[in-house]
Amino acid sequence: MDIYFITSNKGKLNEVRQLLGIEIKSRSVELDEIQGIRAETVAADKAKRAYAIVKKPVLVEDTALYINALNGFPGALIKFMEMTVGYDGTCRMLRGYKDKRATAESCIVFYDGKDLKSFSGRVHGTISDRTRGTDGFGFDCLFIPDSSKKTFAEMGTEEKNRISHRRKAVLKLKRYLASRR
């Protein structure tokens, strides 16, 4: 079965292909994206919209960063925070808060026109006082998982992929796809 991962983010594509261990196709599709805090809500809507265009089974992933001090903000709106205040600005915004705890979430949605399945992975951690590291993408430069003293961006791909929120979601997806064979 051909599955299309709908993304223009090469980093996400590479991580998902590596973690999934099966060949998936990729397609960049311009989609209007609903705005919301929860990654699952955004990803499910994008999967339905993508399937309507591609007419083949699709995977859509949305990522969220829930920061405790900001009552879960920005959640799935993280890319807008990046575009406006940036990741350095995010670190600066939190300097006045004692609670730097956050949760990174990846939600991958599979949709084949009939079955809509969501697979989420979460990693708890903290927000760094400053951006650190050059590997990875997105908020990797400011998120320190509880199991490490390094940000995701300070880890190599292999180390990050052993513990990441995306890994947890992809492993659930992998089990689901294996059960469909």
C-alpha cells in the first residue's frame, strides 16, 4: 500500500522514514490549517483535507509544545511563536517564571478515506534558558527532555530518535500498520 506523508519539512520526513522502517512517499500539499492548541485536532483536520487532494492513504503529523508557565501555550501554535518571537524570544519570555516544565507532543494521523487513526507520543522536559545546539529543527534548540541535560538540538539524530515524542508516535503507527497487513 502506498502511503503519502504530507509534509514540506525534510527533517520530519527523514525522522519518520528512519523510525518507521518502511518506504513511504512524500508529498507537499498546500493546506489551510485550522488553528488550535491540541496537535491531534489540527492533524486530524489536515489528514482529511490532504486525503481529499491526494486520494491515497496519508500520514499527517503535527507537533505541539505545551509550556506549563503559559497554561499550555503555544501547543500546536508553536510555529507561530517561532515566526513572531522566535525561539530565543520564547526562552526570554520564560525568564520570569520558576516553572520551566513543558511537554513536547507529536501526533501522527493516518487516514485512508475510511479509517482515521491518531497516534500520539509525548516527552516531558523543560525549556532551556537559551537556545542551544544546531542539530534538529523546530523547537529542538530549546527543549530539554527529562532524561537528558541536552536539548534535542544538542543530540545527534540517533540519540534524539531513541527518546523523542515523534519516535513514540511513530512506533504506535508502525504497530497499527503491521496489524493491517
